[in-house]
Amino acid sequence: QLQVVESGGGLVQPGGSLRLSCAASGFTLDYYAIGWFRQAPGKEREGVSCISSSGGSTYYIDSVKGRFTISRDNAKNTVYLQMNSPNPKDTALYYCGASSRTLSSSCQIINRYLEVWGQGTLVTVSS
């Protein structure tokens, strides 16, 4: 069974840091583009950051550029989202998704061709 499991969420103060993990089981991430998506209450889901299967191309939405970093460790079959200086607007349920059907790092394209989707990890940014 193909699965991705997110972890690392929790309560963090504005200006702090948090690292989310997306661990795959039942398949190897080497050939999959990975996306981190989030959905806040009352808002549509949005692609936050995505990375190509090679790791050579990444994408970030404007609101997290310079603060968040996506990376992948294929040896550990895990993709990470390092969140630095989060603010209350980053509060959301964060999901990761995987697709082997695209070489792109575009979150829009990865979302269209998702094959595996996790349950999410909740991030709350509050003082």
C-alpha cells in the first residue's frame, strides 16, 4: 500500500521554527515529485512548496519565500519542509502529496497528477 505520512506539526510561536516531514512507505520517493499543501479553516487548499523528483527544481508561493525551505532525502525516503519565522497566517493543516507523472516542481501540476496523499499535520502559529 502506497502511503505518505506527515509529522512535525504543532504549536509554534511567531518567529520560531518548525520542520515538517513527509515519509513514504510502500514505495520509493526517488521518482516522485512532492508537494506540500495547506488548508486553513474557511480557505481553499493551496500549494505551499513543491520539489521535482530530481530535487533540482523547487517552487514556493510568494508568502513563504525566504522563510520556508523544501528538501528531500531519498536515502531516508522523506521530504522536509523547514518553516522559519512562521506567522499566524501560516496556521493550517499541512499535507504532502506525491506524483510520478510529472517532472515539474509546479504545485499546480503536481496537484493535478497526485497519486498519493497524506492525512496532514496541523501547524498552529500563535503566541
